[in-house]
Amino acid sequence: MKTKRQSEIKKTKTPIPRQRMAEQDPKTRIKNFEEVPFGFTEEEAKLEAARCLQCKNPRCVEGCPVQVPIPKFLNLISKGLFLEAAREIRAQNVLPAICGRVCPQEDQCEKLCLLGNRFKPVSIGYLERFAADYERKSGQILISGNNHPLGKKVAVIGSGPASLAAAGDLVRWGYEVTVFEALHEPGGVLTYGIPEFRLPKAIVKAEVEFLQRLGVNFQMDTVVGRTISIEELFQEEGFSAIFIGTGAGLPRFLGIPGENLVGVYSANEYLTRANLMKAYKFPEYDTPVIRGRVVATLGGGNVSIDSARTALRLGAEKSLLLYRRSRDEMPARTDEIEHAEAEGVEFHFLTSPVEILGDSKGRARALRCQKMTLGEPDESGRRRPVPDKESEFDIEADVVIVAIGNDPNKLIPSTTLGLSSQNKGGIVVDPKTGRTSRKNVYAGGDAVTGAATVILAMGAGRKAAEAIHQELSRESKILFP
């Protein structure tokens, strides 16, 4: 049975158009690191939210890894009840301002929006961002934790999205939660990996402060596996369970000649220098990074787009992006590709480097490449790139950024007895619970899957938190009937 709003949309030939967020002009924004989109105004948000059909069985919620009640919060926004909308989101998602900015909604909730069958889907991500920003600016963030502590401690290793989601649920259920982070600032990939112009660090800081106000403790500069072990966390620190959310920070390289030349970076190092270590504010922050004249980024995902756009902002005359498949196969978000194109990033599709060429001083000067054609689909479902070995040519570049993916670091599996891991370092878990081969040790996010999305990591963190809660509750009933 159709809702009244669905019937109205069906009869209307020209429904409310999808609202666009205003943003900085491309020529202006490539000279700064300020956020590109400005966000919705209140009127734009109400108009966009009113497009929701309020489906009886909302498929959009099925597409959300953390099960945000999407029609409910959209309905509240359409009525101007912005704080109430934000609180509906935050009940399921402890990082709404972040997810509203960096999650691939077009492949998740918005992809399943019924309105999208005839028109453009509702801008669910933009509206999540709007509600979260409104709540933060109002200073009226509701802190609702468990007033009856359970007397059990849970350690969370890493402070990226999987860990923050797990910590948020666990502390609200009454556990004493401590997050152990190897770096000097919390946030994981949100802090060191995603550029300021896409995710302002003030947003990350505000979301972390929300968790601190809930009661989560953060212990920085602690490398679990070196400064303290899993065994010591259990036996000496008294933790009842441990969640491992250490992400995927081990960069992959192509294995081609010249990758050891000066001016060749992994995207991980390049973005960490620019984001966490504030190289873009040099000399205010004394962090060196080579500002190339022609910067070439290798890869086709969001990290490669972030790197290529960062290079422009650091002063590159040209920023090139080389991808071995076509534009249609790029895994990067459509919005980010379009932003990069508008800013002047030059895309070289069906192009794969075979060697990085250096000068007499050991510095990168060019890339030797070959053209590719697309063959049959591979295991990813995308057409496999096939090299044309007779098509080699050189492209000038004095900085090269390798952005072809990251694997989990093997430090914790290698220093923890009985913790099973895969060849590439990913920890082996039960996909339904995040339970590892070690009793009361759980894991989730990129530490298990390798580099993926923020929201998938958060979903894994929440699943593991629920499993930890169930296990510790069961143990408590046995020990303390």
C-alpha cells in the first residue's frame, strides 16, 4: 500500500529537485585546505528531506551498515526538528558528521532509495551531515550513557572508525573503555589519511570529544605489540575483553624499478605528512614534504584522488592521476572524481607504469608507462587490464605517489600467541561477531578486511561490540549469579 507522499510523487511530473550543496570555486579552493562544500542551509535541508517517500519498508536502512533510522530522521528534518533528527542518527552512529562527509552513500543507502527509480535519490548523506553539524554548532549534544557501570573493562586498540564505533556502544552499555592509539592524536585514518578539505580535523576532534564525554578513555602514543602486549592487557591491566581495530596502514607498492628514488612516496606517508603532521602549514609546522612541479599519483581509489588533490594545494604545477583501467572502473566516489576534474587534475586512463626513471642525483624525473586494454572481468567484477607491450612511453614527473592500497600491519598477530591471521596480515574473525581465534579477543574493520570504507568499518565495530557485550554478560551470570 502506497503512502500519501508516494502517491503524490507518482502523480507529480516535476517533483522537488534534488538540492545541491554550494561549494568553493575550483580556482579558489586549490589554493587552500578549507572544506570544499559549504553544506545545506536550513531551507535546503527541509526541502531535500521532504523528498523522502517515507516508505513502509525502507530499503535505504538495509543499505546502511550501522542501521541509521533514515526515514525517521529525514521526516524530522523536513519539519525543522533538526536537533531531534541528529539525536535519532547518533543513537545508531557515533560519527554522524564524519559519515555524512566521507561515506559512499551512492553505493549504499542512496542506491536503494525508492525515489531513485524515477528521479534522483534523496541526499541522505548530505542531510546526515547537516543534522550533525547543526547539533554541534548548537552546543546541545545530548550525552546519554549508562549510569550503572558493569564493573568490567574493555580495551580497544586503535582509534579509527571501527574502534570508535565499538567504544561508543560499549561505554553506553556500562563498560569501562580505554582506547589505545599508537599516534599522538586520535582518529586513525580519519586524522592521518583523509585531507582537511574533505574532512576537517575539527570535526574529528568534536566526535572524539563526544566519546570522551560519554566516558571513553584515550591513551595515546601506545603501540600495542611493542609497548604493551595483548597478554599484559589481560593479565596485568585487568581487561575482560579486547577489540582490535588497528586499520590497514601498511602500504603496497608496484614492485617496479625506481620505487626507491627520492620523490617517491606511498600515499600513506604523503597524506600523513600533509594531514596529521600539518605539512600544508609549513613553515608553521616543521614537516618536510617535497612539493613537486609535476606530481603523478598511481591508483584509482579515493586515496589516489585525495593525494592528487593535495598535490595541487601544495603547489604542484601539474597533478596527474594514472589508472590502469577506464574511468568507469574507478572505485573512487563519483563526487570526488568530479571535484578532482574541476580542480584540474589530469587523468590518464588505461595507463600503467613499468618503471620510475631517475636523474644523476637519484631523484625521480619521469615514469615509463605502457598503455592497457580491457579484457574479461576478473574476481572484482571489473574488466581486467591487459598490457600492450609495444606501447611504452614516458611521462615527466618529479614526485610520484603510489596509492594502490594498504594491508593490515602484522605487528599484533605476530606478537600474540594463538591469534590467527591471513597472509596479508588481516586478522581471521567470525564475520558475524568479529570473534578471533583467541578467547575474548575481537577484531573488525580494515584490520580484518584490508582497506575499505569508514562506514563498513563502523558496522564491523558495532557487531563486535555487541558480541563482546553478549559474551561478558554471559560470563557475569556464571561468575556472579
